[in-house]
Amino acid sequence: MRLVVDLNRCQGFAQCVFLAPDVFSLHGDEALLFSPRFDEAQRDRVEKAAAACPVQAILVDYFDEPTKGAEPHVG
Amino acid sequence: MTSGTLITQITDYANRADPYPLYAELRKIPVRREDDGSYLVSTYYEVRSLANDPRLSNDTTNRPPGYARVGQPEAESGLPPSFIFTDPPVHDRLRETINRPFGPPHSPRFLDGLRGELATVVTDLLDAFEGKDQVDIVEDFAYPLPVTAICKVLGVPREDEPRFHVWADALASSLDPQAGDDGQAKAQQARQDMGAYLADLIETKRRHPGPGILSALAPDMTPADLEATAVLLLVAGHETTVNAITNTTLTLLRHPDVLDRLHKDPGLAVPLIEEVLRYEPPVQFVPWTTALADIDVADTTIPKGAPVWLMLAAANRDPKRFKDPDRFDPGRKDNEHLGFYTGIHYCFGAPLARIELHVAVPELFRRVTFSRLLEDPPPYRANAVLRGPRHLPVAIEALTA
């Protein structure tokens, strides 16, 4: 499973880091780091993080296939 | 309808159960001048833009004499305002310090580590429903969880709750524009009493550190700043999440189709909680901001010094931003609601509130089979800002393990 964060939208509210600290982290006060691939055990936390994002910048893709044709969806 | 009539109606208790038609009326003039010179902003893009505007202050001492100075302790109290009522750079310094033991980058796992304990609290509260055919969701479920959570976060003894409950209520009530001088006087007294209680506790923690962020913050903050912070977090942790949990329960019982969907797909709880924060936000509006300069917005100039009210609950139902905004739709995409505000004063406790909601809501509806609301609408608290039911009596059919 994969995710992508639109860093042009991200404003560093860091809600994702609170809710899924193994997948997202903050470097300094605002720069967001994240693991673009995550495993099933993190799915629940990643879903919560994506739904909580105040600027809806997190896209989650549950199908671990080539991106072409895959429909990303939010939360 | 004159604007004076509208704001009177919004704060009028008679309209507490359903203020949304009034908010719709309000949005017809996105930036509306009140007779007393205050401005009400009710449309999504205007509220969002002002919440991010450094020319808008949360320090009400910037208001000319005669206007309510929400959040400003009297000089003789010796207490500074809490960080929600400050501006940068003081605000940023305080919030950064307070965040250090609470969240990322320094403590990203602090709240995550509380999930297990909070789940146990939820289990115990629901176990106590056994043998009952009706409960009050507020007293029996929605209130005890956030109190326990904020006590754990701060390191405040849970058994002192009967003492600080009264102070927290008086302080929360004072945010209501209708509180008046009597309400403000009670709040000042409550702030003094709660401050004295917390100052003692902080002093003890300074000598004998324990769990919770007050111990962690004691070496890094002045006693007065930490006391003001502790008062704010204890009150905020007390009053708002209760409403979020109760509003979620009320909204679900009013939408049996959505409740059916939740039973079939428990994962729906996560977007559903966000939709409740849009549809019935626990903080309805922010009446404590002030223009620091003339601000042009939506063809209006808000003059320097004017009190500005940002109407979050009205903005959350702005049809220019949300399709079919009066519909409760947990499947709503791109739900950038303002339920936790936005900008630098975005709710500090939002992640804690979400963790509590994520733990409480799915489990409540998994274990309890509800038959119906016993009062609809339920009786509301007086407060127009921190709006929520005082009681939510429900009939229950069954409880599963």
C-alpha cells in the first residue's frame, strides 16, 4: 500500500504525525517526512491520518499495483 | 431583518437546538456589521482567509474600551492570558514550548501511547450500561472520557474532578457573549481558584516530577505561564470533546440509514467523525478576534480595532464550499471543515479529541443497540459558543460484550 502527500498543500498542522507516528514524522517544526510505502498493520492509522488532514493533502492507494489506472482516494 | 436582530437570535437560548437557519441568513451578507461596531464573518473562504491573516489578533486588549475583553485576566490577578488569547511572537514561543512534551517533532508518540488506557476507560463506561434500559449519553459516557483523558495528559489527579468541574464550567460559560458582567466576574473567581489549585499541583510536580505534561513543562516555563496554560487545557479538554462525542451520537441516531452503514462498515467511523465536526462543530464561533488594521474582505472594510467574530459553524455549511451542506454525508470527499479552526490557532487538542472519538464512537455503536432518542431535540447547555446538549437521554435495547 502506498501514499503520497501533496507537499504544496501541506501546511505542517502535523495531525498525521500524531495519528500515525510510524508513517509520518516532522523534521524541525514544519517539514513533513513520510514513508510512501506502508504495510497492512499501519492501514487503520494511515486512514485516520488522511481523514484528519486539515488541508486534505494525503492520498492513499490500497492497491499495490502500478499507478496507471489505479484510483487514488482520500480517507 | 436587521443584523442586530440576527445576532440576538443566535445568542438567544431559544435557538440553541437549531441555529443553522440563522447561520444561513447570516451568510447572505458574508461580512456583516453589527450595531455595536462588531463584524460577523460567516462564509467559508472569508473565515479561512481571516483566520490566516496576521492583521487579525487574538489579544482582545487591542479592542477599544467598552468592548468585551474575552480571555484577559484582570491586572490584579497577576496571571498572563493563556496562549489562545495571545499573538505571535509570544503565542508561537508558548505553543512551541507546550507542544514539546505533547506532540511532534519532540514527542510524536505521547498521545498514541494513551490509546490503550483510553480504550479501557471506554470499555468500563460501556460495561456500566449493563442492565439499564436507558442512559444519559452525556453523563454516562461523553463526559467521563475526556475528563479522564485530559487528567492523564496533564497529570492532574482524576479524583479532584468534582473540584475543578465547577471552575471549568464557569470559565467555559464566560466565553458565551451572553455571559454578561456577572458571568465574567464568576469566571475571574473560577480562574483564580482553579489557578491556585493548579499552582499547588505544579509546585508539587516541580519537586516530584510524575507522568503528564505539567511535570515535563515545569522546568521550562514561568509558574504564571504554566498556570495559565494548565487552566486553558483543563477547561478546553473538559468542555469541547464532550460535545463532539454527544453530537456524534445525536447525529447518528437522527440518521438511521448512516447508522446501518456504520454497522456494516465500522471503518466509516473515521470519515463520519470528520463530517460531524463539519456538520455540528463543538465550537460554533470564535468571538474573540480583533482587527489590528483596516482589513478589506468581501467588499467590506473592517476597521482597525473592530471586534471580529468568525462563524465556524456557518462557514462549515457554506454552499459555495460544500455541496448540499445541510446534508450529513460521511462519504463527503475533500472535507476541509473548520471544526478545529485553522491557521496558527488550530485547535491544540485536536489530535487528542480525534483519538478519543476514534476510540469511543465505533465501540459505542458496536456494543450498544439503541432503540431511540428519548428527547429530540435534547436540552442544550446555555453556551452559544461551546454548544452541545446538557443531557442526551436514550433508550437502549441491548448491550453486547
